[in-house]
Amino acid sequence: MRDETVTNSTGRVDDSGSVFTTAVLAVNALVVLLIISSNSLVLAAIRLDSCLREDIRYIFIGGLAIADLLFGLSMTYNFITVFALYWVDSYYGCLTAYVMPVISLTASSFSVFLITVDQYVSVVYALRYRNVMTATTAKRLLRAVWCGSVFFGCTVYMGWNTYDGRCLMLDAMSPSFLLTMGTMAYMLPILCMIVLYTRILTIARYHVRQIALQEQINQDPLLRERGVKLQREVKMAVTVMIVLGVFTFSWLPLVTVQFIDAFNPGFYKGDILFPATIASFNSFYNPFIYGFRYKEVRRAYRRALKRTFCPKLTAHS
């Protein structure tokens, strides 16, 4: 059994009364609030804006927001049960503190992957996009992602754990499970998305050059419209690449710790609370990235905020 000073659901804390630990917990509380509020804003904006609702890509973005919102709620569960009520001596109470983040992380990573697939289809198969990627198809893909994520997370309840009464992530979670999660929910989607985006940008650059060349020969307004649409798709692809980059670097420290512990149990002696905090930042970056990149998203945000905090003003406008 590993020698620990303090037991909590997020990992090892050598001195729970230290200023560093208190500061990290305070940051965690702030991050949880930002995650819940920002992703709730995304869902409200999509629900209230008909243009966003009709855009297939925002179905996937909504799925990503739901996954990130679930992560925020799972962090709330950790604070309430572990740091407030200390309800970690229960088998299901402890494992739930890890199952919920596992489900949300898996759903989040594959939601980003679906956004990438949508971008790939829209660029590579532009003429057949509306027939291939319909709203029904998008919702079915999201349902499949969530069903797979829930099933994978629930395998922890079915015995894929090493819980011995101590509610520490590196003790309660099986090394093989952590290795599988890091590979399936982190490394595999990232590698697939890098391949797809390399293909997307290569084809998009070729199409932009061809359209520019044809415009010089034939001043066709349809060509100009196609060029504008392609530039919009490239902008969306770059936006999702930013999301992918943030996701990769946010989760990298925690996944690295999981891999180290999976291959060499007991080797890592540090505090896992800090890398877990860095990972949690990823769940509230996305709404700000989309808002910064797109005017229509910022407009939808403002509409949702007005509807929430100034309903009378919205009704008269």
C-alpha cells in the first residue's frame, strides 16, 4: 500500500493544510464555476439561435459542450463528497468520482473527433456533404459516442478497478484501465485528427488555388461564392485545430502521470491534484475559442445572456 499523508478523490496531497494545496483547490472551485457557466451559455446560445441550430457542426459543438458541462458537474461532485462530506469510504461513492470524469473525457475527445470528421466531409466531399452529413446522422453519431463512453466508464463498476478502501485515483483505478483510457480517449483520437487535418488543409489549399485560377479566367459569381464557403470551412478547421491543441496540452500532464503509473506502479510520488487542475482548464476554453473566432457565436452569446438576465428588455426588443 502506498504511503500517503492525505487521501482525497483527486490524488495525492502531501500536506492538505499547505498554502499551495489551498490555492489549487480554490482555483479548482473557480474553474468548476467557469466550466458550468460557459458551457451552459453555449447550449443556451445554440438553443436560442435558429441559425446555429440549423448548422450541422453546432450539433457536434453542442455535444462537446454537454461533455464539458458533465465534467464540471463531476468536479462539483468531487468537492461536495470528498472535500465537504468526506464520503469516500463507499465503493460506489469513491468510484463515481472517477467514472464521471472518464465518461466526460471520453465523450469530449470523441466529440472533437466528430467535429473533425464533419470538417473532413465538408471539404473533401463538398458536393455530397448535405446528403452524407445530415442532422439525423450527426445525432446518431453523438448517441453512439455517449453510449460507448458510458459503457467504458461503467466497466470500472464491473470490476475493472483496484479499489482497496483508499479513494486515490492511482490506487483505486486499475493501471490497465488508465492505460486503455489514455490510449483510447486521448492518443488515438488525437493521432486520427492530426491525419485528417493534414488531409483537410492540403485539399483546401489546392481548391483555393484552383478557384483563384478559374476566377482570373472566368468571372463567375458561383466560383466566388464557392471560394468564400471554402475559406469559411478552412477557418472552422483552424478553430478546431486550436481546440485540439488546447485539449492535447491540457490533458498531457495528467495522461503522462497515468501512463507512468500504469507501466511502473508506485514510481510517481508527486501530487496529482495539480495536473488534474491543468486538465480541467480544457473544459472552459472551448466556448471562449469559438466566441473569439466567430461573430455569429458572440452574437448568440449576447442574445442568450440578455434572455437570461434581462428577459423584459429582450421581450421589448
